[in-house]
Amino acid sequence: SNGTNASWPPEFCPGVPWKGLQNIDP
Amino acid sequence: QPLTASMLAAVPPQEQKQMLGERLFPLIQDMHPSLAGKITGMLLEMDNSELLHMLESTESLRSKVDEAVAVLKAHQAKVPSTNVG
């Protein structure tokens, strides 16, 4: 599988519901 | 109106991060306009108590933002992507 995490970190956009918590790997 | 721990306690965890992000973003945008969204996203992974402290203390915020920028740049250097410049 592709181990790169190019989209990290999740970007915060004002006014857009934050969904960063869903992306946190244990 | 300043954000307080008791205000945060009244909403779900996800909403807490949202509220903190909405407050942090404009402050971070002043320091790093082009990276503000990414930096805010990184900082939101920290404890809420730390984030509240950063909202109260510009110095604290600035040092964390500097750290985040260093980490972000190191990360971007490792990830092969479109490199302009």
C-alpha cells in the first residue's frame, strides 16, 4: 500500500466543520 | 468574547476543536497567511487546554506556530510533490 501521507496535516478552513479528529491515527 | 474552558465543556469534542480553530485561524493567518489552514490543522491536534493558553498568550502561540512551520516544511521536503521554485 502507499504509505505516503501527502495530505497531512488536515487543513482548517474557517466556517467549514472541522473533521481533523477523524483523521488521527492511534 | 474570549473562549473559555467552560464554554468548550458545553459542546461535543469535535465542536470544541471547531471553536478553537475559528479563534486560532485569524491569529495564525497574521503570521503565515499562506500556511494558516495547515498550521491551524496541526495545532488542533494538541490538547484543548494548550490551545486555550495559546489564545491567551501571543508569545505562546507564536512559538508553537514556529514549531509547526518547521515540522510542516520538513514534512513537505520529504513528500515528493510539485516543487515550485
